[in-house]
Amino acid sequence: MRQIVLPQFGTPEVLQMTTAQEPQPKKAEVLLKVEAVGVNFSDILRRKNTYFMPTPLPYVLGTEAVGIITELGDQVPTHLQKGDRVLAILPAGGGYAEYVVAPAQYCVPLPTQVKSEDATAIFVQGTTAYLLLHKVAKEVAGKTVLIHAAAGGVGSLLVQLAKVAGARVIAAASTAEKLQKAQALGADLTVNYTQPNWTNTLIDNNQGEKVDFIFEMVGGKVYEQSIEALKPGGSMIVYGAASGEKGLLHSERFVDENQHLLSFNLAHYVQHKTEAWQAALGAMIEQITSGNIRIQTPHTYTLEEAVQAHQAVEQRKTIGKVVLVMN
């Protein structure tokens, strides 16, 4: 089989196409013929050796794959059978390949109406958006929320989920094209956070009102500036720093206005709050199959184009979910 290997840390060009023996499932594992695999920002961080967990080399990236079960190991639950199409979560990576072994406990059968490309957004982006909204923010009905990177994988889902939950949504992004995408998904207002005094523009366009919640994952100056748009008693929820820049805010900024700084890490939920994460996974599948949520997958690459996919994600040129598909 073919696979993309990370032999050393560095730029996207370090990724190499290689061949390997088709793996065999062990106890409580299944073998998947991969149809689509998600490309996540965590893949970029692992490639650059800046991920919060160590990455052993050589390494095959890819933590979420959709594929057809072709082989069953011993003691696999009976609800999984050969020929089933499943979304597989891959804690040890391995998804950038034509075949991958997956733990049976992390395989979720997919409804026929969910496309393989779309399903790759359910695990990382989908459950992140759902848990951010319903477990961290908790109650957004009737509130105003500001969503950064609103056309991205998580942001595009947050916009839709927040609208379903009854919130007023202000979408923030770095280009007019991305803002148009967010508006098409239901955002009530949009703002470009690369423009000078963007927080003043936001407040002016929002009838002079600041926001109740901010979902922030850009970092750097955007993180620092965002607090200017936060109401007294409001909450800023940080779940990443895609710019790679550190933001500096003194704690007194939050104390003075009785504001709250909250954070979210999906890996923590997967490992330590498994039931909540599994419930979010099921809820997202239901939202997608019911038509309440639309997955954005305009950036689809072949396995051979993994380098180009990484370049596009790292340069923040993408909208929605980025996917590798097999020929």
C-alpha cells in the first residue's frame, strides 16, 4: 500500500510518499480501506514538532479516517462487520495511507447519507464545536457570540450550531471571501479582524453593544484585541492559536470587568471525559443527517497532494474542512 510518512520535522516538503506492507488487525482492531482522511492543524503542529504531545519518527499523520472494514481482528464487537463504512478515530495516527488499522472501540458506523469527505469533519472539528458551545459556553440562547476563523473547520460549524442554539452570531475572519462563507452559513454580522480598529467597527455595527462570548483560536494580536469587544461579565473561550503567535493579556484585564478566560482541549475530553465526547459525536452525526448542519469540504486533495494540503492549511488559505481522498 501507499502511505505518506513524516521522516523528520520541518516544512511540508519533508512529507514523503512511500510503500509499505498492508497492516493486519490485532485483538479488538479492524482493518480499513481508507476512502478519506482529515487534515487537521494538529498535523501541521506534529510535522513542525510543536504539538503538545511527542511525535515519534518516522510517523504517519492522520487521526481521523473514513473507510470500509476489510478485515476483523479477534474480539471485535458484533455491530462491526466486513463491508461497513465507518469513521475511525486513530489515537496513534496512521490515516495518511490506503489502509489503516483502527481500534474497534473508536469506529463509528456512518449513515449512508453522510459523505465520506464530510464525515472526516465530525471527530475533530465537529466535536470541538459542539463541546465548546454546549459544555464550555453552556448557554448561548439569546446571547451574542463572536466566532473567530468563522469560515474554518471548527468556526463554520460553530456558526451553525450557535444559530441552532438561538444565539446572535458575529463572524470574524481575515478575508472578504471567508466572511461571505460565514454569512451564507447564517452569521448575523461579519467583521474582518485584520482591519485597524476592528473591535470598534464590530461594536458600532452591533448597535453599540459588546458580545457575551468570544470563541478565539487565532492568537497573537487578535487575542489581545478581542477583549475590547467583550461585555463586562462575558467569557472568552480559547481553543488554539493558529497564527503561531503568543497573545499577552494581563490577568487584571479580566478582573476589572469580571470577565472570564476559559480554555478547551479536545484530547482532554477524549481521554478523561469520554462519555461527554461520545455524546457530542452522536449529536453531531444527528445534526448532519437531519440537515441542520452543513459540512464545508471545498478543499479536497489526493494522497499524493499531501504537501499541497499542508501548505494551504499552514498559510491559512482554506475554508472549511481539508480532506485527502484516495484514488
